[in-house]
Amino acid sequence: MDSKPLHRMTPGEIYDYLSVDPFNGLSTTEAIKRFVRYGPNVSSKQVPENAWTIMLRQFRGAMVLILAVAAVASFAIGDTIEGFSVAAIIFINASIGFALEWNARKSMEALDKLDQIPARVIRDGVVVEIPSENVTKGDILVIEAGDIVPADASIIEANQLEVDESALTGESIGVTKDTQLSSQDAALADQHNRLFKGTAVNNGNGKAIVTDIGNSTEVGKISTMVRNAERTATPLEAKLEGLGQVLIWVTAGLASLYLVVGVIRGEELRQLLETAVALSIAAIPEGMTVVATIALANGVLRLAKQKVIVKRLSAVETLGNTNIIFTDKTGTLTQNKIEVDTIHLQKAGLTARINEDKTNTKNALQRSDCAEFDLLLRVCALANNAQIKEETGNKNTGDPLEIALLTFCKRFDFDLKKLKHDYIKVAENTFNSNTRMMSTLHQSGSKYFISVKGAVEEVMEKCVWENEKARQQEYDLSEKMAGDGLRTLAFAYRETDENPGSDFTNDDKLIYLGLIGFIDPPITAVTSALKACRDAGIKVVMLTGDHPATSLNIAMQIRLVSDDNQNVITGKDLLNMDPNGEADEQKLLNCNVFARVNPAQKLDMIKFYQNRGSIVGMTGDGVNDAPALKQADIGIAMGLRGSAVASEAADLVLKDDSFVSIVHAISQGRVIFENIRKFVIFLLSCNLTEIFVVTFAGFLNAGNPLLPLQILFINIVTDVFPALALGVGKENNHLMKKLPRDPKKSIIEKSDWRKILYYALVMTASVLVVYWLAINHFGLSQKEGNTITFFALSLSQLLHVFNLYSGKGRFYSNEITANKFVWLATALCILLLLGTYYIPFLRMILNLQLLNARAFGLILLAGTIPILVIQTVRFASYRFTRTH
């Protein structure tokens, strides 16, 4: 028996399978035994990372390692000031990283909120209320409208039972439940005789027998997938780490070479170690991590103003590199609100899309002199138990479809209050799984009015038809509307002078009115947002648990699919496809709509693209989206309609649930990456200059022109502020017209390295020439030469920031000169440099000497020559390119 799917078991088979008394439920004794055997009805909790674990993780990485070695070497040779300074940089970076990650690992706590609900069960023949965690296998649940289902269960009794499963399956319309067996291969959303934990009962009541609890429930399985989904390093983190590895090898190579040459020359070991430490410090751009963090934080603040909450800073840059976005349908592309989309009046021969143009629809009805439309509105309002805001003064209450019908009536100025005053309800036949209709009997004066709505076939059976052809035409139209993704109801009525009694719909004399098709309408702004994604080279794919026809209909409305590519692949299709097979691989890559997919298949699709080198973004709002949100390179949750589980599993949360905000986030991500690339080029060219200055001077036996602490000051002060100004630069609209960067490419490409080397050689030559002149031509001391080199290098690197504009502007008019923060950083750094000279304590710490006017002339010369040379060559190259 246990090999038979639960949705294929009758209530009797379920009783036998779980050994339960259908009338008395479990005994208290048996319930305790099962609780001990199966455990509590909760999902396994993920052990959160403690503060020490998060802090220790901040000390990993190539750059931290090399700085730590430099600090140890400084202490070993007695340079305690340098040692403490380098150690301070390590701890500052670690503290910033710790602060950013703290409280960012809580996705499983949101799942626990689903467990904190009461449940009513039958124990010892009596209905009792117990905590949901005490529900066990075999318990008989008693449920009604407003309840949250506490466990997965099979229905044994249903009275007008309707459940909202949107958070679990993506199905936006409430699902009618009954005891009839579902088909053998029914997807989760089509198992109408099953209830699932965490879903909400919209209407009716019933009983169900618990079959799965805890991790065995569908929500529990999702919980497990959320825990097991891997969180890999973001592209930026990986690229900065890779850059650190390169710098380690460069530093190790140069330091080793310098030590070997020095030993061969017979130089003092202490001096060699001091120079090696200086090389180590010069090779590492200590401020790069801090500047990258602040640049990302600045982007986060911009996004916060646009209703985007960022939980991980590096996620913004990841989104900028994203080349495919998977999106759920319900609540993401659609409003998660049922509306009347299409009406069809049989007698008038009129079919109209209500949401396209209300005025034209009204005119068409008036031109056809259509009393049928008034009758349709009357039936919509009378065969209805919902209430809308205009009636309650607060909020809509009742079945979502019935709320949609009343809203539809109000759109056409139908007076609901007057109708209810004029038509007094006498009787009602509620919807059930057998009749699949709702009918009401109303008295107006001396006449009686019957209103009927329900499933198309059942309503047609109760109507009088001129001929079979007319009936078949209506049925075919209903099928077409269903194929277009609409949920369709038929409407009928009858007027009579006599009270028809309690069986007022059983005489098969109803007059057929027509059809109404319902839809969860798309969000209007999504269409333009999708176009922006296409312009930016980003593919958008719908992954939903909803019906294929409904999914395709929405995709067509928002122009997610083109006229020549309207393929839909279902979860059932995926079971029979081999993603590694050439034919199936192409089908998957060419498809933009996947319907009736379960959470595991969403994960598989994300991995499918990740394995092919894509940076994958995933948007969603439901419990069913949580594992995919975590597995994706960037998870984007909808904050308004979204579940807490989805929000906690994601990297970004959209407070306004707007897909448009994703486009803003993508744009900001690209701007941030471009800014990071610029300041990395700036920092590396400056650090490479320091390496060349120290190394070349050593090889030429010209002494040590820079001390370790002087290099450290330059790196963390006069380099960091200009780099930071580059990192918070304004947006570049051209970036959203380009394809996403290849995620396999490094932050710094070959052409960038050539620029870095070129910039470094120019600045090195200028500084070393001035250093040589100071020592050998003007007869200054070694310490004075160090001071001149310190200020000359600082000034040249400070002015170097103005070399980094994109090339589309002029030297005096571009994105760098237009950036006010660059000018503020330049002014601040000049003040700091003046402070190191005029404040005795700082001058002593940095081992600087007082200089004469001639020395200051050398500093000014060395500082300005590089920018003059670079800009002259740039201008000449530009003119040569234009003329040739």
C-alpha cells in the first residue's frame, strides 16, 4: 500500500494505511507514542553561525596573509611601529567585514514561523486544539476558512473547501479541494485531494488525515533544500581574491630576488629585511578592501532610496554581472490579485477584454442595446457572498473570485447597495464538488430571481438551448479562453412569478447568459523593465508552478516571449529531458517559460545555467522560491507580497515588489563594478610604482628611497581617499546598453595591466630621477632624499586620479572632473601631506626632514611630470587615431 501515491489513495485506504479510527481519531496514548516515534512537527533548524565564526572568516584571504607576514617581519627586526600599523590595517578590515555579515544568516528562522500556529484535531473522539508542533501522523485535522494548514494531509471530508496555495505552488487562484482521487501523474498544484503545510484555507471547511509532518512535508523538503543550497563566493569576492594571489607571487618573487642579490653583494641582513618588508607593504593595496566595501555601501544607500534592501554588499556587484534572471510569475510579474479579464455575452454575440479599454467596452454594450450585460452584472452581484471595501469600509472579505466579480460590477457603476435592497435573498445552494455551481434565489416584489454561476459544463446542463450547435460553440469558446490562461465561469439566470422552492435550479430551465474569464493581471511596468533587461543583454526566464496556458498568456502580455518563440516546458517535460543532451540542452536554453515546476526543478534550472558559466539571478516571493533564491548567485525577494522565508533566503529584498527596481539595481551594480575597476587600476598603478621605486633603487645600489611606514602612510591615506572618490562616482547610462561582463574575466584584463604598467613606469621614472638629483647633484642627505621621494610620490599619485577618465571626455571635462568627491579627496590629501610636514609628531613618526625651497621645487616637478606626459601621449594617440 505504501508504494501507492498518497493522492491516489481513497479515504478508506488512508485510514488503513495509517491505522486510524475515522470517527474517534487517535487516542491520547497512541498520539504520544507516534510523537515519540516521528518527532515534533517542525522543520530541522539550521545551526546559525556564531560571532566568532564570522569574525575568524574575515582573516582568510591572500592579502591578509601577506600583510600578516609583513607585520611579523617588522616585529622581528624591531620596527614595532610598522608592525602595529600593519596589524591595525588587518583588524580594521576584519571589523568592517564582521559588521557587514552579522545577522545575515537567518533564512531558517523564517521557516520556523510557519510552525507557530495552532491546530484542531480529533483525539479520543473529541475536537481539541493543540500546538501545531504536536500534530503527528494519523491525526485527523478539523479545518475551516482562515486556518493555516499545520501539516501535509489527505482530505476525507470537504464542504466548499478552497485553499490558497500560492506561496507553495505559485498558483494565484484559490484551489478547490475535494475527496476525489487526483490523476496518477498530478503535479503538486493539481493534487486536489491533498492539503499542504503552510497553505491558507480561503473558504469552506473539512477534515483531513495527517500523512506527513516536519521535514517530510513539502515545506519541510523546501527547508532542507534551503539549508543544503550552497552559497558560493560572489564574482567580486572571487576576483579580488584572485588578484591577491597574483600580488602574493609578485611580492614573493621580487622580495626573494632582492634578498638573493643583496646577499650576493654582501649587504647587511637587517637592511635587506627592511627593504623586503617595504616591498611587501608596497605590493598590497591595503585600502582596496575598505574602498570596495565603501563603494558597495554607497550603492546600497542609493538602492535603499529606490526601495531595494541589500543584505550582502557584494550582492549589488553580482547583480551588475548577472546575465540571466529567473523570475516567478505570481506576485512578481503579476499583481497576485484576481480580476475579470474577458466577458462573453452569448445572445449579443459580444466578447470583450475588460482590462483593455473600459470605455470602448461600455460603448460596444450600448451600441448593441444589451440588456444582457445588466443581467450579467446582476447575477455577478447576487450569486456572491463577498464584500468589498465600499461595503465594509475596511477591506475586501470573501472568496477572491467573488471579490473580483463585485469589483467588476463597481467598475461599471453598478449600484450594489440598491440591488441588495431590491432583491432579498430567500435561499442559497452553495458550491460543492458535486454540483460545481453556486445559485441563489432572491425575491423582488412579487417576482423571484434565480442567479447561477459555476463550472461551464455544469451550468450549461441546466440551461435551455436553441440547438446543440449553439451549445457547442459556447463550450468551444470556454475551452479557448481556458487555453488562453483564463479561469472561466459560466453564468445563467431565470425569473419566475412563483417561488420555485428549495430545488430552484433542478428544473433545467435556466437562461444562459455567457462567460467570464479571470486572470491575475500583469504588473504594467514589467514590460518596460523587461525591455531594459534585453537592451542590457540579460535573459529573463519565467519559472512558475502555475498552469502552462496561464503562464504563457502572462508572458505574451508582458512581451517576455516573442511571436515566433512561444514554447512552454512543464515540470513533467523536464522529467523526461536530458540537460546534457545536445537537443534537450538547446530546448532548455531557447525556452523562456517553464510552468508547473516544483522547487527542486527550479534549483536544477539554476544549476543548469550556472554550470554553463552564467551568473544567475532569481526573483520570487513564495516559500517554494526560497531554495532557488539561496542557490542563485543573487536572490531577489519581493518584500510586500513575499513570504518571510523568501525574504530571509534572498540577497536583495524589493520593498515595492517592483520588477522595475531590479533594473535600477542592475544599473547600480554595473556602475559599482566600473567604479571598482577604476580604483583598482588606480591603486595597483600606485602600488606598482612603489614596488618599482624600491626595487630599482635597490638594484642600482642607490639606497632605500622609501621607508616601510612611509609606504604604508601613502597606501592608506593619500591613495585611499582618491580611490574612494572614484568608487562613489556617478552613474554611467551607457553601461546599461552593453552586454554583461564575462563572469570568467578578471577585474583587471590584459589591456588594463598594460595601462597599469605604463602609468607605473612613468611615475617611477619621474620620482627616481628627482631622488637621484637630490642625492647626487644637489648633495642632499639620504634622509632628505627619502623626504623628497615621499612627497614626490604622494603628489604624483594624488594627481594620477585625473588620468583615469573613460576617454569620452576632455581632460578638463569628464566624469572625473565632474565628481565633486575627487576634488574633496584631493584637497583633503594635500592638507594631510602638509600636516605630516608641519606637525612635529607626525614628521618624527614618518622620519621626515625639513626641506629648502629647491627641494620643494623638485617635489613639484616630480609630481606634475607624470600627468603631463600621460596626457600628452593620450592626446597625441587620440589625434593619430582620428587622422588615420
